[in-house]
Amino acid sequence: MGLENLALGFHHAVTPFNLFVAVVGITLGTIIGVLPGLGGANGVAILLPLTFTMPPTSAIILLTSLYWGALFGGAITSILFNIPGEPWSVATTFDGYPLARQGQSGQALTAAFTSSFVGAFFSIVLITFFAPILAEIALKFGPPEFFAIQLLTFSSFVGLGGGNPLKSLVSILIGFILAAVGLDIVTGQLRMTFGFTDLMKGFDFIVAVIGLFGVGEILLSVEEGLAFHGATTGMNLRVVLDTWKILPRYWRTFVRGSFIGFWMGFKPGGATPASFMSYAFAKRFSRHPERFGKGELEGVVAPETAAHAAGVAAMLPMITLGIPGSPTAAVMLGGLIIWGLQPGPLLFKEKPDFVWGLIASMYTGNILGVIMVLAGVPFFAAILRVPFAILTPLIVVVCAIGAYAVHSSMIDIWYMLIFGVVGYVFKKLDYPLAPLVLALVLGDLAENALRQSLIMSQGSLAIFFTRPIAGAITAVAIFFFALPVITPWWRRLRGLPAAAPAPRET
Amino acid sequence: MRTADLITAAVLIAGAGLVIFDSVRVGIGWGTDGPNSGFFPFWLGVIMIAACLLIAIQAWRRSTNTPFVQPAQLRSVLKVLWPATAAVVLMQFVGLYVASALYMGFYMRWVGRHRWVTVAAIGIGVPIATFFVFETWFLVPMPKGPLETWLGY
């Protein structure tokens, strides 16, 4: 049943215009991934206004291609400059940068891109088969089930996100509160506007993403006084082909990384832990664990495979349930709403050409992407040699343009600056930004699901426990929320030492 | 860090207080057709205050107080921030293109100490390129000022 749909999708994705859009998206995405302060989420946010006039399928292809490009771009800075562009590229620096220092950067980059491609491809194949099934199940979901899934989404930030769980919780609450500001669509009442007409429209999450991730990140990187000491690229066809001859040796690492990535990835905030976990497993099962960290090729393969498998898997809940697994997927979800599509399981029934065009474009986008980055590394690496005093104001201006374009309103540029400062302070104090953005996007949906559920049950919260599917999901969500309390207690009971705090997903 | 943590928690508690205050105003109970507008934000505010109090207690108990930001770091952050703020103010009067040209030029010359040729080429070239991409190609209008009016846009 899936294959003829996929064929239909390819029919929509493989048109000259859509392929052109994909090439543009991947190029811009890789540049964005390479630049400090611009990542997948705010790159997609800044370009979103440009898609308003496009047909939805081309628009989503542009944005997803940008995302693939940003994922590839992160590997370039990690290996050549020892600067992880994204948190899930941190593990790639462990062996990628030593390899580059030894003059093996061509090999490391080829391995990284190929692994990314393999991980992504694995996840896309799984999405092709699982997405329709999941959507079919989700069609039976009512408001209580959807609220339970939202609860699960946010509980996994608190329970599995690493860092201080209380701060994760506060970030989620801030996002929900900001989403509630303005007109309440259900009752038509104004809330939390305190008489300011500017607050009536509420806060747009695109502006928040650009401010928090874009401007905030720029402030952080100028504070650290960025200086790029890059290794040379040393890429040519010979190196690529030679590396491809070695890579099949690591097939176990590829398979393991793909499974870890997909499994961790469709839950929010999964890419970073997946990359670390895959690296740790590769080291444990390696015959030469002592070589890891000094320039072992397998140490590049493992995290890159898992991170990209996870990055793609984050699209699965976005397409099938209308609940994004990452900030980037959240921005794309916002795009769907702007293009007049209703995200959720019905999309498979109502807009099969869009959904399958999107899935087919994941195949074409990743194949194009790996070819383009392999060929374009010297060009992309050259971007980082642009002096910082030129890049910084340029990125700020690009952010301002993106923020203004959403609603053509000046106040949004001010919000962007304020969000930028907030993002800078929060990042330093270890308040995670991703849950805030996700809550801001999902706020209205979550509130409506909660209200409708309560109307169904005449105001009783028991409805989230008595319906079988909702009950099971709620139980898992409560377990995740309680995890930060249970874990230390459990460790003490077993006589284990307290765990080191896990690295935080942004 | 400790001080910054305490201040942030206090600000957030104050914010949550405002949220609760306004939620009570619009009603936090059961309306004619389901929960009132204030129902959801009210409980968000309540949980927020509880969580922030716990964060504040955690921070209070911590003995070390490393500074939140070094003076030198703060200087470079402000070097980005205040010209950007000035540029946004300027944007209201002269439009986005002129303001960003001035902002980029100022930053490149003042912080980067680049040659005037570089400054002029990038400071003028980038806004012109953006103008054509947004105004003519994608038809996304940006704030414009007297210069654009004079040029006939």
C-alpha cells in the first residue's frame, strides 16, 4: 500500500522546479549550518516568509532541504574547526578534529557525510512504512489522546532532556504562557494584554525562534570571542573513493547508530543523546577502544549516523500526529498552518500528494545533499574564513529581516531583540530553549485539547486515565515527569554513585 | 551565577504573579461552555511559581558564586547589542535597508577595523542585494524610508 503512494510522491517531488528548490535549500542550509548563530531552526524560520507564495509541496521541500543542509553543515565545522555547530555534532568533534589535524580531514568529512546519509536514509525508509500506519492509528485519537501525547512530549524534555529538570519545566511553562497571551479563540476574551493593543496579536513563535536561537546564539559566540583555527579541507574524488572502500568495514556501527538514532529521534530532544550513545557503544564494542578520541574513523561514523537518523526521525511525529519532535520540525509545523494545511493524521487522507511528496523529497533531498556537500566542502569551509566582524552584523540583519517578514510589523523586530537577550541569559543559566519554542507552537493546540477533554468529561481529570490509549500515554508521561525525582532515590537504594549531569539539548 | 539565578527566578515569579492576577480577572473556573479563558494560564502560573521557588532554593544553597559574565565579555556582547538596538530605532525613520547599511558599516569599521573599501562594498552591496531578493523577487515588503520613496519605491 505504501509503494504506489511513494511513487505518487516522487511524481510530485521530482519536477525540475522542486529539484531546483531542493538544491537552493540544501545550499542555504549548509551555509546556515556552517555559520555560527544560525542553525536549522532559525534558518527555517527566517526563510519561512519566502514560502508564503509557493505551492505547499515546494515550500516544504525548500524547508526540509534546508534542514538536511544544516545537518550536513554541522559536521563541516565540527571536523575542520572543532566547533560543533549544533549540540548533536559535539560527539563528532571527538575524533573528527584529531583526524583533521593529522591531515585526514578529507577522509573524516567523507565518512561523516556518508554516515549522515546512511542514518538519514534508514530513518526515511522506516518513516515511509511506519508513518501511514501511525497516522491510521492516530485517526482514532480524540482530544484526551492528543493532550496525553503533548504531555508525553513535554515530559520527555523534563525527564530525559538532561540539565536541571525544574528549569526545563519552567521553560515549557513560559512557552505555554506566551502562547496564551492575546485573544482567546474559544471564548473571544482578551487575556494578559494589560490594555496594550500590541499584545493582542500574541507572540509569534517564528520571532521567538529567530531571537532565542539566532540573536541569542550570536551574543553567546561574541562573548566567547570566537576565533577560527581551521584545518585545510583536502577533499578530492580520490579521497572520497578511498574512504568509501574502507567504510563498509564499519557496517555494524552503521546499523547500531541507525537504530539508536531512530529510536531516540522520534521523541523530542533525542538527537544529542543518540549521538553520544552511539559513540559510546562504538567505543565499547571496538577492538581498539584506546584509539577513540585520537582520530578513529569509527568515532566519526557512529555519532553522525545516529544524529542524522534521529534528525530525520523527528519528522515522524510531525507528519503523523501534528506534534513536532524538534524546534526545526516545530517551525515547519507552523509553516503547514500558514500554508493552510491542518497538521495531523488527517493530512494523509486529505492531502496525500503533499505528504507523499514530502516523504519522497526526503529521499531526493538526502541523495542530492550528500553529493552537494561532498563536492562543495571547500566553498562551505571558506565561509568560516570571512572575518567575524563582517559575519556578526550580517547575521543580525538577516535575523531582523526574517522577524519583520512574518507579519510586516516593527514590533516583531523589538520582540526579536528582547528574545535574543532572554535567549542569551537563559542559555547561560541552563534554561533549555527548545521546550520553550515547542510549547509556544503547541500552546493553543494543547489548551484546546485539554478544554475539549474536560468538556467531554464534565470537568473531571479522570478522562486522561480511564480511556485506554490516553491512560497508557499519560502514565508514561507521569513516569517521565517523575524520573528526575526517582533516579537519585533509586541510585541511592542500589548504592550507586550519583550520576554526572547529562549534556543538555538546546 | 547564583545571583543571576536568583534574579531570574524572582522575575519569573513576578511574571507568573501577573499571569495569575489576570487569569483570575477573566475567570479560572467553569464557564457556560467549558473552562474559562483564565483556567489554563492560571494553573501554568501556579506551577511556575512553585518551580521557580524550588530553583531559587537550589541556587540559594549553592555556595559558589562565579560571576555571570566577565566585564570583558559583557563589553563585547554590548558592542553587538547597542548598535543593533540603535539600528532598530533608526529603522523606523529611514527603513530597513539604510539602517542595516549603517549598522553593518559601523560594526565592521568600529569593531573589525576593516578598510573603508571593504566596509563600503559590503555595507552597501548587501542591502542592495537584499532589496532585490525581497522587494522584487519574493515580493516581501520591508520597512522603507525617504530614500526608497525618493527612488520611486
